[in-house]
Amino acid sequence: MPKGAELELPFLTMEEDAFAADPFPHFAMARARHPWLARWKLGYVVTDYQAMRDLFVKEDRMRMMFDSIVEIMEAKGTRWGNFQERHMLSMMGEQHRRVRDVLAPAFTPRVANHNRALMRDVINTLLDAWLPEQSFDFEEFASYFPITVMCRMIGASPEVIPGLRSAMEAIGLSTSMDPRWLPAMQEGVATMEDFVDGLIAGRRALPHSLEEPNLLDLLMQANEDGGITDRELADVLIFLFVAGYDTSKNMLTLAYWELLQRPQMYRRAGADYDYAGRAIEETFRYHATASNQRILNEDIEYRGVVLEKDSILWFPLSVATRDERYAENADNFDPERKRATRHLGFGLGAHICLGQYIAKAQIQEGLHEICRRIRNPRSPGPLGYRPFPGTWGLRGLPITFDTQAFA
């Protein structure tokens, strides 16, 4: 049985800007040469949807690689490096189960639906402020939505939002493993740590009314009850901000770009709330933002290939269902398609996204209101793209629209 190292596998240059601009043809060519496996400069790339699902069943034979990312970036002992080694995606085993069990009641579908009115209020307040400009960068606009929702959910002052936005933009580049971004990532973590430490201290000094406890109250109660430590409390708050920011902002921008190119679909998403939700689901299938990575603790055999111990496996979940083997007319954006294959936009395994119900509710509420209120939008297209190996998405999406949109 051959080892992966012995195979002539296709090679993907995922770190290049040109790759991020349009990754899908690269994966199609890789699958044509090998049905499920390719290489990158930092290990193997699993290119097939079913292979991703099958290999994640063996997740107990793998480990997270955030400590390796810190070593690659030569950032051991720094604030960013320490946070990468501590945050929730780095946790394994009993610690991960304990912290996730503490958080789970605050991220159920019921809680997500309860917060839909808050989400609508936030997006409409933002639209009221931005629409009179008659043109703006949609990606920048979208970035304020998840931050403001999270601040409302924990009772934080909106004055902190601009500083948090810059910090989370930087932290979101962590898994790109590009040393150019390290100074900004260090500053971003410092900003977020200072913010949550001040937030916790302020709430302890002036407790919130527990008749209507918010998310911060629930987390602090868990801390007082011994469910999570002081350090875990602070790290969880940072993680919730960062994880919610990247997914919601990037997916909302990608969905908007796809609809903007299809005016009939765009108008329908503004008129039909349920259709806006289907457009979001199709965007997750068409090109979601996430990639996962794992390191093998032992040799693993799969489909007649031995993947060697200590190898890095990359799982580009963002391209998994843009594949003719799993979706008919896979390159056709169709919100009304029958879904035979579930997208993997929220991950797989024990670390599947805890906030997925809030994220989906938030993006649906935002997209519907935006398409309802911004009429006849035009755009020359994205200004650029985020690095593919990290949290992929558009970087800048200028739009103009008719003045009747806010009349």
C-alpha cells in the first residue's frame, strides 16, 4: 500500500494571491489528477467532499495545529502566539467538552431566533446611517454588523466598535501563516485582551440586572460557578467576537456579490424573506469561507493510501460542494436547487461551529433587509481577496445604488 509521500500528487499554490482570486479551477484540475488528495507547501490537501467527512470520523487520531502555526510564524511566547495556543479551537478532550458544554445553552436555535429582532434593528440602524452616502464599500459596511450585534448581546458600549473591527480584521488572518501580518495580529490580540479584561472588570464592579441576563452575564455566572476559569472566560469572549465576525461578514459580502450580479434574484431576496435564507445556504455551498487543518498522531490508511504520522492535512471546506460529483451544475448559483449534499461551511467534527445558528440567522436577517432597502446596486467587482488558507472572502466591494433606496 503506497504512502502519500510516494505518490505524484497535484500541487496547489494556495498561498498565492492569484489562487485566492479564483481557487475553484485549481481544485478542479487537482481532482482530475487525483480524486481526493493534493499537496501544498505545508502538507496534504484533501480535495473531495466525502473524503473530508470520512477522515473527520478519525479525528480522535489527529490533533490541532495551532501550536505548529505559532512555531511557523516564530511567535512563541507572544500575546498572539499564546492566544493561538489557548483559544477554543486549540482545546482538545475534556477541556474542550467542558467549555463547549458551558457555552452550548447560549447558542441554540431558540436563542438565535430570539435575537432576530435585535439583528434586524442593528442592520436597519446601520442602513439608516450609510444609505445617504449613495455609495460605499459593502465589505466595510458588512463588517460593522456582526460586531454591533455581539456588543448588543453582551451589553458593551458601541463606542468600542471601530477599534474592535480593526483588531478582528487582523486576527482573522492568523491561519494564513503569512509573516507580513504578524505585527497587526499581535496588536489585534492585545486590543481584544485589553477590551475583554476591562469588560469583565466593569461588569463585576457594576453587575447587570439578572432579570434579563445577557450573554456576558451567563458566561460570568459559569465562571463564578467554576465551569470556566478566569482565563477561559476572557479567551472565550475574544473567540466569540472573532469567530462570529469573520463568518458573518465574509459570507454576507459573498452572498451580496452573487445576488448583485443577478438582479432578478436580488430583488426576490429583498421581497421574500425565505428566499433570502435559501440564497445564504446556496452561498455556503457555492463558496464558503472556512478551511480546517489537523496533524496526524499516527499513520492513517484511507482509500488505499497511507497518510503518514505527523503529516498536516488541510480540509478546504469552502470548496467541498463546488464539485460536480456532489452537486448537479455545481458552478451554477441557484438558491432553489434541491440539496442532496449538505455544505460544510460550519466545519466538521467536535469543533463544528458552535455559533452556526446565530450566524445563519444574522446573515439571513441582514441580507433580506439590505436587498429590500438598497435598490438597483452596481459594482465593478471586488477590490481583492483575503488569503485562501485562512478565512477566505472578498476584500473590498464598492457599490453605488439609486437614491430612491432611502427616499
